[in-house]
Amino acid sequence: MGAVTPAKVLTPAATAAPSPASPSTARAINDRLALELLQEEGPLTAAQLKRLTGLSRPSVADLVERLGAAGLIEVVGESGEQRRGPNARLYGIVAGRAHLAALDVRTDSATAVVTDLLGHPLARAALPVDAVGEAVARLAELTREAGARELHTVVVGAPGLVAPASGELRDTGGLPAWHRDLVAALQETLPARVVVENETNLAALAEQRVGAARDLDSFVLLWLGAGVGAAVVLDGRLRRGASGGAGEIGFLPVPGTPGLPSATDCGGGFHSLAGRAAVAALAAEHGFTGPVEEAVAGAAGEAFLDVLAERLSLGAAAVAAVLDPGCVVLGGELGRAGGPALAARVADRLAALTPVPTQVRATALGGPAVLEGARLAARAAAQDDLFG
């Protein structure tokens, strides 16, 4: 699933010189290359495909015929070239070949978007919470509104631990039962592949592809919202950990909390300093009782921001000392509210806490990053299946 694919282990056999590819293997490789180019670059002419792939004109002609016969590409228009002919036709991926859904499921809300194979949003709506049957029915209705009969792939972003081997959403403290019931109902009722991923991991995927980490191979996303979490991307790959618990930074023991966290309660951990409720309480101590996003954006004053940055730097310092990711992105609703000003404050304090050079950047996406990451993951999973 794109950036969330686990790292591969190189075996002795894999280090041997590769044998020449068979004609069928070569065709499959060329077809996939052409489809990836059409995905990234948009519609292309045969001449453009020839230039970008390095293939001969006859090979490109065969490729176009093969992919067209398979229902994967179609003529979507003409280029602006003066000479008309086959090379002036613009070929694009058949967007309606499959329809996908991305879900952002929070503890008290759920949002779904249905897209085509290229990931273009076609319909979006909130889903009922605490009523699993109604939520599934609303998603089916949304699918029809998008002009689709059924879904090929559904990616659900949810809080909690997701077991890497099974994809099971594990029972963790504070996670409502309807989350697991919803996932089970989707898997049982939909003729679609249903994938569950931790919400912060999906947000990191979005930041990596279209957000603040586009130019980075390694970074940690520090999610700042109702709860706190982290997603770890090293050498271009998401690291989930053995049990899916990599990044559960809310349980990190830090100074300044009334106690220690437990296996079922992060109340004594970093969450006690950086979660929404804790940040709102800190703002109130500084005389500000308005929306917490406004406080983080600067309305609660310089002294408040200084203390908040000090708190956030504790979690960032632990991340830097253990992982050396080179960059920490402050994500979530509060990370977006704080913006570059809060990121700069955290960077200043972080530099005094650790010798490991670490940038601090503000999210480019904020809370919508979860849904965006789910959309990107659904597109990648469906294309992997259909493109071969």
C-alpha cells in the first residue's frame, strides 16, 4: 500500500544477479510503468509515453492496445499538436474502472468520501456514530450518489492500535466499541477490500505525499488533537512496530505530570501535557477561555505559547533521541492552529534539549490529513490490485 509497505528483508538469494526477464514479465513491467506515468503525469500521447518510458514506437503501440483492451486506459482527448493522427490522441486511466472510499473515524464522529480510481472525490458526507447499521447504510447511499454500484477498496482511519499482521483494530483504552463493530460490519456487508489503518499513520502518509514532508525521506508526525500520537517514517517507509504500537507517544512518561501512565491509561504520560484538554486547561491558567485553537494560534499570549512549546519539546526530544528522524512535523488541529510560529518555538527549545539536529515544521494539512491519507492509501491499494 505505497508508503505503508513494511521494509523488505534482503535474503542471500535476492542478492544474486537477476536472470533476464521473460517477454511476459517485461510486458508487465512496461505496462505498470506506463500506468504509473499516467497516474502521476495525467493524460499522455503515445509519443510522450515513448519518450518517458524509453520504449520503441511499436512497443508503445502494443502497450496502448493491451491496456485499452484490459479496460485500464482510454482515449480522453487530443493533444495540441498540429499533425493529427494516432500519436495526437491523449490516453488516460479509466477513472470509473473502480470506486473507492476513505473513512476518518474519530471517537465521536465519522466522515466518508467516495472517489474514482484516480482518487478524485465524488461524494462526501458525515456518517452516523453509535449506530453501525445506519453508518453502513449511509456509506452505501453515498456510493450510489457517486454514481457507483459498489466499492472496490475501503480504507478506514481509526484511533487505536492496528495489528500489522492481521489488520485487526485492537481494543485500547478509550476506544468506543462501535469502532470495531463498524469495521466488522463493513468487512461483512461490503463486496470490497476493507483496510484499517491508524489515523496518525494515514495523516503521515498525506504529509509525506502532499503536505509538509514532501521533500523528506525520514520524519516523525506528532499529532496534536483530542489525543496525542506519533507516526514514524524512516527511509521513506512507515514503521508500525512489532505490535502496531510505534508512535503511541501519549503513553510516554515525561516530567510535569501528576503520575505515571499505565497499560490502559495514558493520563500520566505525554498526553497529560499535550492533549486538547490539557492545552485548554493551560490556556485557562493564562486567563484565556475561548476555543483552544485560538489559544494555540496566539490569542492566549506569549507566556502561554512559551509553556506549550516547552511541553511539546519534551515529546519531540524523546523522538529525536531514539529515532533521529531529522524532522518533527506538528500535525493535527492544534499543530495547524499553531502554524510556523509554534513550530519555531518548539524548535528553539528542542535545540537546547538534544544534540541531535532536528527540524520542526508545522503541518500543511491539519485534521483533514487523516481523510486525505485514507484517500491516497485506497487509491494505491486499488491500483496495486488492478494494475498488477
